[in-house]
Amino acid sequence: MLEPGRRSGIAASARRYSPSGWALSALALGVALAGCSRHHQQGEPPHSTQAIVPPPVISTIAVPLDADLAGLQRLLDEQIPKTLWTIDQPGVTCAAPQHVHLFGARLAITPALHCRIVGTVTRGAIALHGSGQDIIADVPLNAVISAQDIGGILKRETATGAAMAEAHIRLAVQPDWSVRGTVRLAYDWRQTPGIDFLGRRITFTDKADARLQPVIARLQQRLPAELNRLDLRAKIAKAWASAFTTLNLNEEKPPVWMQVAPQRLTYGGYTIVDRQLQLRLGMTALTATVVGHRPEDPEPRPLPAMAPQPQETGHVTFNVPVIADYAELEPVIERALAKRAKRPFVLPLGAVTAHFAHIKMYGATNGRIAVGADIDAQPSWNTLPPVQGRLWFVAVPVNAPGSQLVHFRQLSIEGVTNHAGSDLLVELANNPGFADAIGQSLTQNFSHDYGGLLGKIQRALAAKQLGDFVITAHIDAVNNGQLQAAANGLYMPVTLNGTAAITFRP
């Protein structure tokens, strides 16, 4: 649409027409065109050679990395023996002598009872689970303890007991991505082993406690080594290298690719979820959009040192170009002008019926578009044959940020190829209806392409498997920038903001 309040310089120099003055009009227009260097009597306006290359942007992508704890559980199960220890202690005082006080004297009524304690302590299956940031290894203990030859009175008494040893493992990721672990062990008897004798309870926890201490110490020594076998640094390095990739955002019309070039990797702690160790990683990456052929994947860089993670991560920005190929816009403009041609154009001298054909569009210099059309114009005030010629409409396409509504500024008419009726063609092209028809066709095209491309990108990013990882993204906000005319098409930059995560599934 023609910008309000503005008309091109050529409009001011257009001649008025009379029913019999075609030769005079042509002469006057020729003088006007000769005095204005930016208008050409014939030939196409110069072509642009500048292609659009959307600039790269910084995105922070969440990278949750899972490590299965089942391997750690298997290793513990292999290394901790089923039978933890056996007991065989003769001459143990199983019961102290019983005393009474009589006439001020303390008299023993039963002697000390000695016995032999034998038994076995075994463990059950080790189970791993999580609580907050603790990896907890549950080691069930089962004791069967017998007291034999109890003071020559009882031959044998057997007691059973159960305890649960818990290893609380806390991880610490070092700057070089190696992992250290601290272990805190505790256990409690769920059923204290003992026997009832002579009306009292005889327990054996002191004997069992003494035997548990070496097991706990051994577990403390071995768990950090087993933790290192998770090899988290190798998994992190593989995830980092795999992230140097190229994503396909749109298959065709136009093909759109996004290169991901990671810059740094951040760490924000971990959680235990369903026997999975989930590291909260974040990746800061340059994301560059490429239109056309698929570019090469960025060259991987070595794994950088760990960086602390900011509070917010998982935010991604896509600079997506909505690029309309000029060849595809030509039939759109031709249909719009054909529709507009069904109504006469009202000029100062009267109505003109016009028909348009052979539309050609390309990017001209200085950020302009050029639209060429063969025009067949029949004035209502003249019965002579229609005026025919080819005309080039040149203008800078503009739109408000956030809007796909197209209008024009710096409108001019260049390259009129006609003899007697050039001024009529110029006046016709300067009529607001001509520019409006082109502007409305571009608006409809961009609105259609804009919505279609966003839908394709959203579907492409819903869950995209690329080698060992899956990228998922959700677009929360969309905004388009201002139109730019370039050699490779009419370009509308679109910025998409949302959340994204890369999950590794080797």
C-alpha cells in the first residue's frame, strides 16, 4: 500500500491527458523523465547481489543427562559377599549372677552362666534408590545366632535378628567433570537377636555390632570406587560432542536448517528419579539459521571446564527466516492484479481499464523490490486502441514490527518501455490501487507462509531424534521483524522464544 501522505516524484511530473493529445503527452513525459536521473526510459532496474544471512543468536538449552544406577547395584552385589561373617566365641558370659540382699549382705542365688555363641550374618539383595540428592544403597542384614551349653542347664537357644545398613552417597562434580563421592553409613536393628532365659531377655547386639564395623568400613572404602565406574565424565563428553549438529527446521519451500555450536556447559546439581541419576546440565550454544542446502555440522570442540549454572536454563531463541522466493511471488502478484483489474482505476482525467501480464519480480538495489508488468490500458475518454507497454514498479517494502501487513515507501516508476502512452502508464502505476494490490498480495502470502512455517517448525521440534540424542522444544512466543528485500528473496525475520531440552539416549 502506498505510504499515506507520500507520492513518488514521477507522479508530480505526470502529464494530463486530452482525448486528442497523445503525441503532446508523450513529448511532455519524455521531457519529465529526461530531467530525473533515477528514472529510466527502458530496461530493468539494477539487481541486488546481497543475500540474506540471518545472524546467529545465543541460546541456553537444558541438557538433562541420565545415568542408570542398575550397574552400580550389580557391582555392589558382586563385591559384597552373601555371608558377611561367622561367629564362634566360647566361654562368653551369657548371664551375670543373680543377687539378693539379706540382713545387709549381698548373696548370689544363681551363678554366672557361661555359653558358647555361634552364628552367621548374611545379607540380602542390595537395592538402590534416591532421596533428594542422596543415592541410598540398602543392604539388608540377617543374623542367626545361637547360645550353646548355657551353664550346663540349656543345651541350645537360637535367636534371629535383622538389620538394614544404609549407604548414603552424595556426589560432587569437579571442575574437570570428574565425580567424587562421600559416603555416610548407618544401620538399625529391626529385630534385635536375643533369647529369653530365667525371666530376662539376653541380647547379642553388642557382639553383632562389633562384627558390623569392619563391614561398614569396607563398604565405605568400596562405594566411591564403584561410583567412579559410572564414568559420568565420558558420558558428559559424548553428550557435548554430539551436540555439534544441524537440525532440519523445514524440509522445503524453503529448506531451513539450524546449526547448533555449543560454547559452554553448565552444571546445576542432580536428582535421583526412579533409580536414575539425572544430572542437570545446561548448554550455551550459538544457533544459526541457514536457508537452502544443508550446511556442514559445526566442528566439535573439546569438553570445556564445568561452569556454574544460572538460575534459568532451557531457554532457546530461534531466528527463523520467512523467505518468499521471488519466482513464487510472481503468480501471487499476477492474481492480485488480475482481481484488481476487474474494477477501473480512477485517474484525474477519468477511469482507465487495465490488464496486467508477464509479471516479473526480483530484489533491486538499496533494499528495494522491482516488479515488472506488461500493461494494457484503455482510457474511458478515448476510443483509440489501448495503450500498451512494460513498466517497472520499484519500492522499499516495509511493515511494522510484529505485523505482516506490507506497504511501500520510496515508490518510483522505472524502465517504462512504451511510445505514445508512457505518461498514462506512469499515472496508472502511481495510482494507490496498483500499489495496494501488490501490497495486499504480499501481506496474504507472508501471513500464510508465516503461519505455515511456524506450524512446521513446532512439529519438527516436538521430538526430533538425531543420533544419540532427542531435542524437544516448545515455542512460547513469536515475533516477526521488518521486511528486507535481498537477492535471494523477500525476507521477514521471525524470532521464536521458548524452552528446549536435549536428552541423550545412546
